Amino acid sequence: MSIRLRLTFTVLMITALFFGFLHLFIPGFPYHFERLHVFLFNLCCGGTLILFYTEQREELSAKGMLFLVLAVCYAIFAFFHLYIPAMILSLILAGIVESIRIRRFSVFPTGFFTRDDVAAKFHQASLLCLSMGLVISCLVIWNNEYLKLVSMPKLQLDTFFLGFSFPVSLITMSLIFSLMENSSYKPFSLMKEIGFWNVNLGVIIFFLFIIFEKLLPQVLVTGILFLTVFMIFLLYRRLGKKLQQKNFLTSGMIFLLVTAVTGILYIFLQFTSDYSSIKYKWLMRIHAFAALYGWNLCGLSIICRYHDFPIRLHSTGIIMLHWITVLILAPFGIYYRPLAVIATICYMYIIYILLFSRGNTFRIMD
């Protein structure tokens, strides 16, 4: 990946984080900065890098570049509540994703039901989820703003916009499984298949339970997802190839486990008599930052530098700074300007090291 393209993603990622803090500096602004906070990272950076990884080119293709430009426009339109152009762009973006998915895989995802490599299944699921998410967001906008046929408290635009994190999560899972050694031991193969179906069906079912506000089923599904992620974590520790990427992806999986624990805790807190969303907003901030800038960032940084590893960086030191930034500085920076500034500076340094450290010819891991 060229320096110019890496610089583009760096600017978008840093801007995305800063929009999460901008309400502290521009109080009373009539629009929600959180939409740009989510869109720029998950859809613009994440979606484009998924396409970049799929096409397997050294540079972003014309389709990939068009997706990036239109995704930024889509984010701006959605931010300013300009929903007609946003709806049109969402369908165009979905068409771009599907054209790339079909060329790489097939029209129908028949590979899900064959003995195809699990990494390839996660890869195609990521693309399919991205295109479906764009179409569904268009339908939700159409319903909420114009048709008004269905009215539900959780059937909100921002709820579905957060779903753009899922394709990034799936492509990171694809990376993890692609870096596992092949094993003739049948239980390992079975565990991989179980991991694929549990993650994909579990998240879809969990999302439905959120919309219909079914708390007890949410606890059950979240518990299954936690056990599934822990199983995949153990598989990766056992079968993962000894490459430098393993450090980052292992750290990413621990971030994912943190999101599962904080998610379960938040659901349990909703059963308490003194529950209020404002009271426990700090917990959801930790949950969101661990997902976006912890787990997802690990996967996206690997894609950006996919052909450059090993790279010159002190893995342990960067991982520690990453954890401090994501779990302490960023979540509490939402409330305090000084911490917001420190979190942004630390995040800029992390991105710089991850995306601009020069490649090397020796392995970092033992």
C-alpha cells in the first residue's frame, strides 16, 4: 500500500476518533458527531479496506477508490440528515460491494455450506454483511423518515449505523483463521465450523433481540458469543502461525472478549431498579471503544500492512499503549477535554507506528 493511501486512512481514522470528542469543544451543536465518529472508521476506512483486501492488489482499484469517495459523501449526508442522497448512495455503495464479492466468490454464498476454508467463509460473510448493511440502512431511513410504517423504540438509524462494525469484525476473523495452521485433527475442523456459524448467526439473532427489546434472550446469545470467541481465541493460540501479526491479532481477540464481558454486564444492569442509560453510559463507551479502536483497529492495521510484516516496532510497547488509550484515555476523554486531547495524541502515535513503521527482513517473535 502506497504512502499516500496509508496517509489517507490515517487522516480518516484520527478524524473519526476526534469526532467522538468534538461535543466537548462545540457544545450545543444540533447534529450528532457520533455518526461521523462511527461512519468514518467503520464504513469509510473499514469498508474500503475490506474491498482492498478482497481484490488483492498493491493499490486501491478504481472501484475501491469510488467506494471510499462515495462512503465519505454518504457519511456527510447522513450526518446532516440529508437522507435522500444518503439513500441513493447507500444503494450505489452496496452495488460496488456486491460486484467485487461476486467476482471473488459467487452470486449466491454457496461456499457457506461446503467444505470451503473457514477464512474464506468469514471473508465472503464480511462482504455480504457490508452490502446488506447498506441496503438495510436505506430501508430503515425510508421507513423512519418517510413511510413510517413500523414504529419501534430501537428501530433507529443510529442502531443500524453501528452495524457497520460487524463487517470489519468478520474480516478480522477471516485474517485470524487464515493465519492458523491446517490440522488433520477433526475436532479442530469442527470447532472452526462452529465458530463461523455461531458468530454469524449469533450476532444476527442478538441484533433482532435488541430491536425487539428482549433482555433475557440477549443474555443467552451474548453468553454463547462469548464462549465462541473464547474457543476461537484458544484455537488461534494453539494453531496460529508464529508471525508478528499474531501479537496484534491476539491482542485484538482479547479486546473482543472485553466487549463481550462489558456487553453482558450492561445487559444485566438493565435489570436493576435504578438503571438509566445515562448512568451507565461510561460502560457503553468502554464497550464501543474496545470494539472500534481495539478489536477492529487490530484487523484493519494488519490489512494495511499485509505485505510488509514483520515491521520495525516494539510490539509489546505499542500493544500496552493501545490498551491504555482504548480502555482508559478514550472512554473517559468523552467527559474531560484534557483526556480527550491526550487520547487523540496517543492514538495518532499508535496509528503512525502501525501504518508507517518501515518493513524489515527479520521476525520479531521468538
